[in-house]
Amino acid sequence: MSLASKRILLIVSGGIAAYKALELVRLLRKAGAGVTCVLTRAGAEFVTPLSLQALSESRVYTELFSLTDESEMGHIQLSRAADLVVVAPASANILAQMAGGMASDLATTLLLATDKHVLVAPAMNVRMWEHAATQANIATLKHRGVAFVGPNEGAMACNEYGFGRLAEPAEILAIIDALLVRPKPLTGKHALVTAGPTHEPIDPVRYIANRSSGRQGYAIAAALAELGARVTLVSGPVSLAPPADVTLVRVETAREMLVACEAALPADVAVFAAAVADWRTEAANLKLKKSPDVALPSLALTLNPDILATIAHANPRPRLVVGFAAETHDLLAHATAKRARKGCDWIVANDVAEGTGIMGGVENEVHLVTAEGVETWPRMSTDEVARRLATRMAEIFV
Ligand code: C5P
């Protein structure tokens, strides 16, 4: 990994995880990046400017109103001289200040003044992480284009367990590398994505459908295109605008979706996010009439083709085949069994039980089931799930 000639402005805010910033600085320097550190007052309670200075081999900035700092380099310039601004660890407090547009110290002033991409690695107590205020701040920041890495799940310094641990320095480094050095790792690759529901006609005006909005599949198509892939998005009926730089193939039924997917092969990656109707019925040519004199229609159902399983066994098979599992109970057992049954590499599993707000929602809480096991990701926006999945998919091709 080479970050030679890249300049990172690293903001270290308060929290026990601040000590890990030292390792991050070491890794960044080893990768060839120049690192300028800014330490908040709370951050300085956990790690000293001297340690950061020794590892970064650069002056460490702490105070907004320091005449020396201003004569050497104004804060605006400091915020703009970097290729990327990284906040690690980011406390609940600094996230709140960022979301609120505060400029109460050097770190927050820089964050308000910067015109550079900002990557945030949060670390805090699990309850602070889960608090509605923190989650709202994160949603605001993501909406503004701030990138996030972590937090991870695990045991915490405060003797609690859950999400809130700072992502490992190596993980943060990998994201920095992806953001700065390899922005288009899927260039030259073809990705096939299915999305949305299918509509199975009953007669010319009625159909069998489901609640899929298509959002997750559309976001994945967009994220893969952003990483440079040529994307074919085979979409059932949805009311979403097609993402930029994506070839959209609109279909209605499961059988049409299968034909469109087969026509799109060969593909390097195939992601089956569509909620394909399991059954279809023989569609009547004329509208079925209701009348007290006519017996109620009964629908004889036929199983639809399994598009995912078909493509997972196609020749040539896409290098990476990803299925989804939306379940209302025994999620992980079903997802693991589904991975084997369908012959796909990964299953992205989510709980769509009533009350989760997942189905058709703008947030998702997923488990990634791979040959290596199960990873549980924190609840995040469908866009963030898509970006993370796309980044993981890109790693297969490096
Ligand atoms: O069997 P089940 O519907 O639970 O499997 C879900 C996964 O399989 C999803 O990835 C979905 O897109 C895919 N699927 C498919 N064709 C079907 C049914 C499901 O591609 N007929």
C-alpha cells in the first residue's frame, strides 16, 4: 500500500481509544503519507502532543488562538492543505459539533472550514453510540458526504459490550487508501444487480407483488458504478430514479428478470437484491369479473424460476455471486442454509419482521454471511450498506 505524497490531516478527539491514533499515525507514515495532527483538549487528556509529534514527525496543533500557529499556517490553510481529513477517534461530542456546524476549537473550526473529503472513525460507549442524538448526527453527516469507518462491535473499556469500539488502525488505513489511492478499483469489471419487486399478473389489471422499494439494490448499483464497474441494473417496477452511469433494464415479472439477467452475462459480480415473487399464476387475458353470481376466483400458483440459483450455476459463473435473505425469524440459520442451497458466495441477511422498519425503509441492519462466517453490521443507511458492500466486493478483485 502506498500513500506516498498524500497528506492527511488527522484530528484526534477525546476518548480512551485515542491511543490507537498513535498506531494509525505510524501506519500512515509507513505507507508514505504526510500526517499533520490536531489534538482536541479532551484528546490531549489521553495522548500527548509529544507522542503524536514524534510519530508524525510534524508539528502537532492544539490551539485555535495561538499566534504562532496563525503566523506559521492559518487554520483555513491547515484545513485545506490536506488531501483527506480524518477524525479518529471521533467522540460523540465532536460528531455533535460537526453536525451542528460548531467552530468552538481548532479541530471543529478546521472541520467547518475544510473543503476536503472527511473520514470519521467514531469511538464511544455503546449507549452514547445508540443514543438517538448521536444517530441523528451521524445521519446528518452522512447526508453531507462524510465517510465513516466503524465503530466495531466488541468489549469496551467501560466494561460494556456492543458497538462503539474504534475501527482497527489497519482498517482505517485501508479505507483511507481506498478513498485516496484506489478510487476506481472495479474499473473494467461488469456488475449485474437485480432490484425491486416483480409483478406477476393475475389479469390485465391485477398482479401479485411485495413491499420491496428497490432502494437497496439501486444503492448497490450506484456504489458499484462509483467504484468504476460497468453496471447492468435489472429492475422490477419501482418509483426510483436510475442511478447515474448504470444501464437500466426494466422488467416486470420474474421470468422477464431471469431472461434479462442471462442476457447480461458474463458478469464479474452479480448481486441479487430483488424481492422476486416466489409464485406466479396463469394470467387471464380478460379482467376477472366480480359478481355475486360468479364463483370467487382461485389462484393456482406456480413456482417462479430462482434467478439467483440459476446464475450461480451459470457457465461462465460470475466470480462473486451475492444473494439477499429477508427473514422474519431464525434469520442467521435461514441465511446460512440459503447460501449453501443457492450456491452463492455471500448472503446479505436482514430481519424484516414487522416493527423493524427495514422492508422499504431507508435504513438497513444487515449480517454478511460468507464462507468465513457471519459479520453483523450496525444499523446504517441503505446507501452506507451499499458503499460498504461495494468496497468489500472490490477487495475480491485486488
Ligand atoms: O429464496 P429466497 O427468496 O428467500 O431468496 C432470496 C434471494 O434469492 C434474494 O437474493 C433474491 O433476489 C433471490 N431470488 C431470486 N429468484 C427467485 C427468488 C429469490 O433471484 N425466484
